[in-house]
Amino acid sequence: MVFSNRIDEKDLHKEQKLLILAAFPALFLIFGIFYGLVEGTKGRTILEGLSAIILSPTTLITDFLVIGGIGAAFINSALIGFYNLYLLKHFKMRINGLLIAAFFTVLGFAFFGKNVINILPIYLGGYLYARYQKIPMKNVILVIMFSTALAPIVSFITFGGIFQEGFSYLMGILAGLAIGFIIVPLSSHMIRFHDGYNLYNIGFTAGIVGTVITSALRSFKIDIAPVNIISESNNPWIIGMLACLFIYLIGAGLRTNPTTLKDYKKILQYRGRTITDFTSLVGYGITFFNMGVMGLSSLLLVLLLGGVVNGPVLAAILTVVGFSAFGKHPKNAWPLVAGVILAGLFFSYDFSSTTFIISLLFSTTIAPIAGAYGPIAGVIAGMLHLTLVTNIGIIHGGINLYNNGFAGGLVAGFMLPIIDAFKRGDSRP
Amino acid sequence: MRHEIKKICRIVDELTTMFLKDDTDEVDFKIITSPEKAIIRIVDYHTNYSDQMIDQLRTTLNNQRQSEIEEYYWQLAGENDDDDEELTLISAMIDTATVEKREGNLYIELVRMNR
């Protein structure tokens, strides 16, 4: 049986935790402004870049580093990051592992798919749901943060050219409101399909919603054409900045809990299945340390495979970092990574391609399978994940940004009853 | 709050599974609901839990009510008999927990305020 550990660490106030998280959007904003000014001298200003990001249909895969430029993409991410931090502070939320995961996921996907405009109708839809059900907005804010995975629907309907300009704005806003309204009960219900073994549950839910919406659009002969706009070259400043931020997290962890190095093994005993909130189980010090370690490992893996740290890869790395506060650690993540690499070898994938790299990093969404059933089950899950994720994007037409969460949910829902069928008797000692 | 009765049943389901699987062959549950709050009283007879484990159980259950986690994940409670991660979920769904060992039995009282 696994309970909370006795945690002897420096007590952090809520504001201190928010400040630690705020370092990410703060540095992104400073970097974005300086880099944007440099880009401005070469032809594209920050405002032009932000405008291009906002007016893009943003379907998978649209890299904002290409669409709007590096400066504007980082400013977009910073603004979305600060907006969400403001909401957490405004609603007096306890900064738990899940909120940290949500914050980093939103921050990361602001590099490919989410912008300062297309997320707003979804938040408003969540607000309307809370008013309708007479529950506080703070109860649903977490799901709404994650549900911005479907923000491309708002952009596609608004700027995809399927309706007349003007009317398309109204339809885009209505689509966002509808998503925000229905996503809370849907996500709560869908989790039973995979029993919490898929950490990106909203990705699974958004995949179902995206499939329904895309099918409806196709019935009206409106097809969502997949795009593949991705940056093909590495920027040393981005890599350096990420490395510094992850070292900063490790430092924050060591400062919060000086015995982190000695106690780090405690986090490895957890299987990671939802709900594994490391902030309450092992404390904030070990949690921040784990986030930094996972971030550095992810970055190193991308570079070792010859990949490019572009918008989608930034999203993948930051999501892994976020969920390292809520279920992921090296012990339950490596079998998935190994499984994806094995499947990649078998099916002759290009290891340096962005599609492969993000599948590799996001495959850790089903790390709890390895945590609960061992590394062999984890490797098989990783192999299955790669085969599914490269084939299911077509179903939802690329309007679900968390495509890997959708695949992960299917893999977990498929594997768990089979694993259970091979178990004999009860597990009572 | 929606699905209030079902959420209480999920809490009971989760704890029944945990005690019968990990600790004992005999458990009593008493559930009292009122417009203000719900109280769940549990007696886990002839407990084998050590004092340290009981102390950890008390700490875990008194973590803090977290409405956003409850709203999102409450349907997971009582769903699985393979691990104990859902105890964190139970702690997010209750306001206070009293955990005591007396005469070889484990007495637990959970209070869930209606909000």
C-alpha cells in the first residue's frame, strides 16, 4: 500500500509556487520581445507575427514558430501562460500536481495550436456550464484549461473559409462555447474507458469530440485538410533557454527540500496512475526536481535523435515536464520510450522527424501501464502507441491537438482488459 | 453539487475495496446524510495496519478537499482494485477525516460538507 510520505521540506506559500511557475512565461516574454525585435529588423514585426498566429486555422500540425516567427510564438505562449496563472490566483486554487500539469500543457501547446484568441470562447463556455449547474467556476477551470486542445475548431471555423467572413466569427465563437459547455461532463465520463491509465484524458475526450465534429463537417462536404507546417532548423537560443529553465526547476527542488537527492527514489515507487499527485505524495521539492530531470532528459533525447526543437516538440517537452508533477517519472516512462523506438526500428521510421519525436515524448501519457504492470507491458504499450497515433489523426481531421492523448486512451482501454485476462486469482496478500 | 449521493457511494466503494483487499474480513459502514453534510463512519475490525500506516492513512485522508479534482475524476473512485492511487482522490472529495485505532479495530469518520 502506498500512502503519502512524511515530507520534511521548506514550506512554500501559494504565491511562491506561482512565482516558480511564472519564471517560464516571464522568460518566454523577455526572449520573445528581444527575438521579435531582431526579427522585425529583417521584415516581420511582432504584431504581424501575432496577427498571423491568430488568423491561422491552427489545425495539426501548424508550428507557430514558422507561422508567426520565433518572437511572436514565444510572446503568444507567455501571454497564455500569464492568463492561466492569473486564473489560478484569482480562483485561489491550491497549486497541486494536476494544475501544474495543466499549466505546462497549455504553455507548450501555445507553440502549435492555441493562441490568445481561440482559447477564449472555450473558457467562456466553461463559465456558462458552471453558471448553469450552479457550481463555482474554480471546480471546472482545470478541465477547461486542458480542453483548449480543441481550440483549432474555433480557428478553423472562423478562419478556414467555410463561412462568410463575419458570420464565421459568430460560428467560431459558438463552437468554442459549445465545447467549453460539454467538455466537463464528457471528460469525467470518458476516464472510465481507460481507468486513469492514460494521463492525457482530455486528449482522449477531445479525440471523441473532434471525431464527432469532423464527421458532421464532412457530411456537409466540408473537409479539413491536414497541414504540415513545421520549423526544420534548431535554434540554439531556444535549446539553451529550455536547458536553463529545467536546471532552474532542479535548483528550485533542491532549495525547497535539501534532502531531495537522497529521497528522490521515493517518487519511483509510485505507479503513476491517475490520481498520483506528487506534490502531496512526496512534496514540492522532489516534484520540481523530477520535473527538471524529465525536462532535461526529454531535451537530450530529442537532440540525440537528431530532432528539431520546434513548436510541436516544445509542446511535447513542456507537457512531459508538467505531467512529471502528476504521474510521470523516469522509471515508468522509459519502457514507453523504448517501445516507441523499437517500433520505429521495426517499421523504419525516420527518428529525427518531428512526427516521430512527438510520438516518442507524448507516448509517456500511458506511463502508468509500465508503472503498474512492469516494463514489458510498457514496451508493448509504446509499440502499440506508435502504430495507433500515426493512423488516428485522420479520424478527427487534426482538430484535436492532443492526438497522442487520444491514441494513448485507445491503447490503455485496449490493453487493460487483456492484461487482466492473464492475471490469475485475486491480488490479496 | 451534482451526483452527491453517487459520490458518497463511490467513496464507500473505494474504501470497502481497500479494507477487504488489504486488511480485514469484517467492515462496518454507516452513512448519515443531511442538507449540510454527509458523514461516513467505518469500523475496520481486527486491523493489521501498523501504527505508522495508520498515521500515513490519516495524513493522506486529511490532505485537503479539492473541488476541481473531484469534478474531473470522481467517477474513477472505486473503479479499480489493483492499486491505491484513488485514496488521493478520496482525500480530495472529503473535508476532514478522523482515524483512530482502538482495541484492535480501526475507526474512521469522514465528513463531506455540502457545497
